Amino acid sequence: MPSSTFDLREIISGESLEAHFQPIVSLRKKTISGYEGLIRGLHPASGALISPLELFYQASKSGQTLELDRLCRKKVMESFGPMRAQNPDCFLSLNFEASVIDQGVVGSGVLNRQVEAAGLPPSSIALEIIESNVKELSELQKFIQVYRDYGFLIALDDVGAGHSNLNRIPLLKPDILKVDRYLVQNIQGDFYKQEVFKSLVSLAHKIGALTLAEGIETQEEALTVMDLGVDMIQGFYFSKPRLLGEVDGREVGERIGDLSQKYKASLFQKMKIKQFNLKKYEVMTREVQIELSKIPSCDFDQKLGDLIRFFPLAECLYVLDEKGTQVTETVMGTSAGLRRNSHIFRPAPKGEDHTMKDYFYMMIDGGMRKTAFITEPYLSLATGNICITFARLFRNLERRKLFILCTDINTEYLHKISLGLTE
């Protein structure tokens, strides 16, 4: 019998719901940190499983959303109670149908009574909320403050997906940010997804929240999000949602151990590649610097143009004087590719002021006189690409002036090299 023909009133009155659980893994701790509780309906006649989407769709049409949501939480917590007794360090991630917050249910006491009946401390429960489902921000803030005062953790779900409002994150101050599976899917081969994910991790940590990547299905995805700084992982790679007694802790543990070993090996390999690349930058810029030091500054442009074709890693080369003024044109290399909108992104001309650049401050203006400096990745105003600048201090033939040789390197190009995507 198709599940679409079920009677929701019969399911609610008979409490015909089944709680399934999916492990939440901390690779750094090499353990299962918690479980997300997920509900499935049981068809009263056939016993067939009914998805939560179907259940809540019918509830929305019949005005039973609040009643169904409370029953779902009750069944999940009842099932989780015995597991928590055996593993007191595990937490339960509990979905909360955020649309009911607009119904003014804050402070009703129902959730607290359910938690107490299940024998669970509020501190062991993270309330998962899709904040975009709540229309009234003031009600959402009130809800979070009330339940945080009770001791509950607050998790924002589906961050980075659809219409999630990032501006609400600093207002709500969640304890956990769950990064949506859209950003995670095939992230190992997508430079832009990686940068967005990394930014969300950075934001979370700066506001005191943990990050959880959901929807992990492959080892490559797991290794990539680990490398990007995620705190916890959840997905089919470790286990599908199952009845709590059917979750194979030993199998999950073996996956954790295997992934930990591969992550250590990956870190070691990445460190070797980074050191190798740094050495290449060092050699490349030193060779250019030596050539420039042999000639007067009026010949810098010609020399940069002659040299850049020998250095495919270089997106562009240019030289500043000790006052931070660009004394050459920006000489573009073969890795620059097509520039984005030329009205916004274009190479800096001779005479451009670079005194606001961090490498100028570190090498001259700040008095630190570093002879070499590598920036963090940033958006190049010359091309619109993400790049790093390797800057090197030198004197030219006249020996009277200091100059800074700047080499911009396209980080996406480097990423493609590491993946073997360039010829």
C-alpha cells in the first residue's frame, strides 16, 4: 500500500513512529561523539516506513505540525535514553520543527517534561533548527535564549544551503553549525566549495561554535573537510540511519581508525608538497631578484617580461620601491588565464600606491625589514583570481635604493596542479 494513503491522525494517536539514529563522529577524538535522531513513520496497515518529509507535509496540510513534532521528539528521546546511560559522553542531536516557533510555543514546558521523562540532562541534547523556517526573528531569539538557559545546546542546520541567513548566525550564537550536504558533495575536487567551507569553519570558531559536516559519503570528502578544519562528521560513509540497536559501533570504529591513519598520511604528504612549493617560490623569486639586481631600475620592465615565461607558476610580476610605489608595469604570466570583469579587475599600472599591502608593512614600513614574505590567499585586483604574493626585498645595481619584487601566484592554478588537472 503506498505510504501516501496513510492516515496521520491514526499514526499520531497510535504513536506509530520509529526512531533511527546516525552516528556523529569526531575524528580528532577518534570516537562517536553523538547521534542524530531521525524519525520514520510506520504505516498502520502495512508497517511500511514513511519518510519524515511525507509525515510533515501531511501535518502541514492538516494543521497537526506541532502535535507531530512533539511526538517525534518524545519517541527519539525515549529510544536514546538507554544508549545515553551506557555512553554518558554522547549527545543527542534532536530535530526541532522550527516553523512551530512562530506559533508562540516558547516556554510551554513540554520539551522540558519530555527530557525529564526520558531521563536525559538538557546538556546532552542539541536542538537542531533550520532558522530560515522561522519568520519572526524575535521569537527565534527568545526560543534560543530560553532553552540555552535550561542547558540545551543549539545547532543551526543546513548552513550554507538555499536561503539560510548568515546574518542571523552572530545574533543566535549557536553552539554547532551543521554545514549542508550541498557544500560537502564532491568538495575534494571543487576549489570554490572548499573556500566557502573554510570560511564557515573560521566563522564558527571565531564565535565559539563547532562545525559539523553532514552528508559525508566518501573517504575523499571526509579527508577534505578534515583538512579544512571541521570538528565533526556525519554521513553514510560511517553509517546509514538505523535503529539504535542496529548501529554497528565496531564497524564505525574501524572506519574512524582507518580514516585517521589516512588523514595522518595525507597531512604528511601535504606538508611535503607545501615545503616543495615554498622551495620553488624561493628559487624562482631568487633567480628573478638576482637578474634585477644586476641592472638599473629603468630596465626592470624589459627584464620581467623576458623572465616570466620561464616561470609558469607566476600569475604576474611587478616591483615596488621603498616608498611603496609600483615602479614597473604589472607583467602578466601564462597562468593568469582570462581576467574577470575588466572594469573591476585589472593589473595595477606603474605609479600605483601599495603602502596598504601587508607585505609592504612587514618588509619596510613596519621597520621589521623581513627579506621575504608570503601573504595569505586573497582576491587579486589584477585578475579576480585568488592568489598569494611572494615578496622579496633587494637592492639593484645602484645599491642606493631598496626594492620589493612581488610575485603573484594563482592558488586555484596550484590546486589544479595538485589534482593533476593541468597539462
